[in-house]
Amino acid sequence: MSNKQSFKKIGYTDIIAIIVGIIMIVSFAVGVSKISSTDLPFEQDISSEEPSDISVSEEPEQPSVPEQKPVENKYKYYNELDLKNTFVSNSTVANGVLSVITKNNAVFPTVDENVLKSFYSYTNKHKMYGLSDINQYAFREAAEYFDKFIISFCTAVPDNNILIDKGYVSPDGTFKGSIVNNVDFDSQDIDLMSGYTIRLGRYPKGNEYSYLVDQSYKYGIVQRYPDNRENYTGFGESESIYRYVGLEHSEYMNYYNYSLEEYIDKLRTEKVIEFDSDLFPGIAYVTCYFPVDVESTETIIKVPFEDSVNYTISGDGTRGFIVTITVNK
């Protein structure tokens, strides 16, 4: 055998063996590398879990969280009331202490002028404040609280020159057959049509007169056109025009700093508002909103079944009726 043949035979065999060996070594190395570098899919979970032999009861007990009350149980006073259906005429939707009056009203207040109370009957006795003339009127309940309100101001600010400049004004400019000043439908005086509004006058401006705004709610009265509420009321602030809305509403409006328009909007949305009075502990008020039945001339509202339960009814001016019930807690 020649040297060339021997070299070929030995060389090819060795090469093949070497290649096979290299392949096996590389395959083993790659396999080990993959195992050592691959993350276990639940490795993190295992390391963070509590040992299975530890009882859950050894964990500190967490306080229970009360469940959200269902909507139908939201109003505890309302749900306890015994109510019955009654009818109100849609033509009275602009009547009442909460009526919002604008020149666009389809219906305007109907006021029995014979039941209005003269402010002169008060001032003629106590002479605590003045009148621009003796023909200044408001509904009796409103007049009584306005009188108390202004007297309280005169007592707190003795050196004053306050008067009632204007009370009720009818839409047609007459009062009990006599011609008086017409309502300016484009001014703040339009609210004087309600019979629950007065305009004050002849008093100097100053910080001491903030008493009127700050204390009015204690007498069932609100500033009709508050500061920074023009987007709601349509008018800028007036320190002269005040509206009687009743204690059952003034306290709530004062707490949330609502204008009359904002309060009515909230009632239309919520349908029922109830709150505990701070002015009269032991008393709560439940106020319910009923949209006008546009398919009829009357609207069904709910009022207390027992006549002994105090309640009031007011229109909102255009779209619905508001029933407010006084609850003894």
C-alpha cells in the first residue's frame, strides 16, 4: 500500500469522527445553555406565595366594608312617608316660592292681590325701616319674614338708612285696579311678579351690609341674584333684590351656595332631596319634584296622606311642581 493511500484512509476516518464528536459536544453545550437561561413561567408566583401549610386564619381580620345602599333605599325619610296622589292644574306652574320667572315664561304667576300683606302695617308700628311709598306688598308669610329679617339687620347695624323700595308688581302694571309701575321684563325686577320678592334701597354700600347676604337664609330668604351666578340667573349680582323661598329651602341653598336656578336644576335631576335641618334640630325636610304632565291640563303629584303633616306645593315656573314635606325625626 502506498503512502498516499494510507493517508487518505486514515485521514477521512479521523475527519468524520472529529466532526461527529464536535457536533455532539456543541449540541450538549447548547442544551445546557438553554436550560440555564430559560425563565420558569411560574417562578415568580412560587417565590411570592405563602407556604401552603400556613392557615389563612392567622392573617389579621380585615374590617368589613358596608355595601352601597340600593337606590330605592337611598331616602330613609321619603320611604317612610305615607303619600297619596292629588292633582294640580298646569296653569299654576308659575305660582309659588320656587317659581323661576323669566320673560320667556309661557305662564306667569296668578296672584290674588287681596291676600297680599302691606309692609306699611309693620313699619307704622315699629318704625325700624322705611318704605319708598306705602303701597309695598308681598304674600303674608313672605312679608312677615322680610319684616323680621330687616329688623334684625337694623338691630345689628343701627346706623343705617334702609328701606323697602319695591314689593309685588303685577305684569300689567296695575295693583287692585290702580296703575302702578310696570314690570321691566328685561331687568332683575321681573322677579317682583312672584309676590315673594322685594327690592331694598337707600342704604350705603359697605362691608356691614354683607349681613343681608350672610344672614338671610335664617329667615327663609335668599339673595335672588348672587355673585358669580350670571350664567344661571341671567343677571349680574344684586345686593338689593331678595326672595323668600321658605326655611325648608333657604338653609339647603345657603349650605351649597346655590342660586334659585341651580337649586331647581338639582331638584329636576335628583327628583328627591332630603336633609336634616341645623336651624331646627329634630326637623328634616323632604323635597320631591314632579314634571308637568304635558299630555293633560293637570299633573299628578304626591302629598302626605295625613292632613296633620305639614307640606307646601310650588311650581318651578315652567316645567314641574315641587312638594316639600316637614318631617319630625
